[in-house]
Amino acid sequence: DGGITQSPKYLFRKEGQNVTLSCEQNLNHDAMYWYRQDPGQGLRLIYYSQIVNDFQKGDIAEGYSVSREKKESFPLTVTSAQKNPTAFYLCASSILGAGSQPQHFGDGTRLSIL
Amino acid sequence: AQTVTQSQPEMSVQEAETVTLSCTYDTSESDYYLFWYKQPPSRQMILVIRQEAYKQQNATENRFSVNFQKAAKSFSLKISDSQLGDAAMYFCAYRSVYNNNDMRFGAGTRLTVKP
């Protein structure tokens, strides 16, 4: 079955450490997204990518970085510059120019500070 | 920028009864797409229903239907014959026609279903 796989499910970060969240999709989607979810808030867009080797900042990109070396993969790095990284992170994908087609989501990664 | 407001942080419904979740949005665009997503405790976001703004007819998917009031910028979700499996967070979302990458989510409504 096609879908989006996020790993790990749980991740702990030490002070000053960079951590990378994995997102892989086999839906053959061109567009991929990273969202951050905090309690009482909706999903907020961190980064998105429409094509390999290209990506754009979302509303809250500071302290995060991404890469898109393969169509299937869109890893997110939470850098030490992100001072409040504790949150639930969701990866999504969609066809390009999705219109009414929905974004498909992974199961998420919960990141906590040690 | 467009904003999406869900004014009910929590709702509850008795099993087999009907509940309506509210969503309003702010936009100056005339064409757009609206979605309701469900996030159960497993945390995966699942599409419940979608609506194209140019369509006057309200979307329906089995027990789920929407009341789309374009002039009022309102997009409520009605769940009929509620089931225990409907318990989840529900998010309303707006997507611009002009920028498909710009999807705005409300803060969510937590729905509890009582047996």
C-alpha cells in the first residue's frame, strides 16, 4: 500500500544537538510538506518542496532545515537554533497543483527535549 | 493571509446522535478549497470531506456532511449517527486556488463520543 512513513515515532534532543526527522513517501507525489503541531494550535507549515533539489520556507522555518535529494524523501533537521523544539511533527505529500486533492499525512514524530 | 477559526475547542455527543462542528474562515479570494481532517489518538491525519468553493451543493460522505455558507465564510461539519470511532480531533483547513502549497488549518475541535 502506498503511504508516508515517518521515523522515528519518538525522538529526544539534547541541548545544542541537531536531530533529523525522516519522511519517505511511495505515492509518487511531487510536493512534500513539514508541519509542526502544538497543543491548542493548528498545523503550521515549516517547509515545503515541489520538486527535487528545491524547497521553500513556510511560516515558521527559523531553526529548521530540509533537503530534497530524492523525490521520495524529505528529511527535516531541527537545529540547535530552534529554542523550543518540543512538538509533534507531521510530514505530508500531495500531487503538484493539488487543487481539491488532499494532502496525505504520515503518522508523525514527537520530539522532546532531554 | 487567510485564517481559519474553530471556535469550539471541545465538543461531546452521545453515541448515535448528531453533532455539528463549526468552522469559519477569512479570505478575500473567490475560489478555494475547504477540508475537514480527523486526527484520532493514533495521530495520523485522515481526510473526512472536502468542498470546492465554486460548488453550491454541500459535500456529503456517508455519515459526514457539510454546511457550506460562502457568503458567511462558514464551513461546518455534521456527523450523523455518531460512533465511538468518531472520537478524535477534527481540523478544518483552507487551501488557496492560487497557491496550492498554502494550506491553513484551524486550531481543532476535540470530539468526545459518549456510549
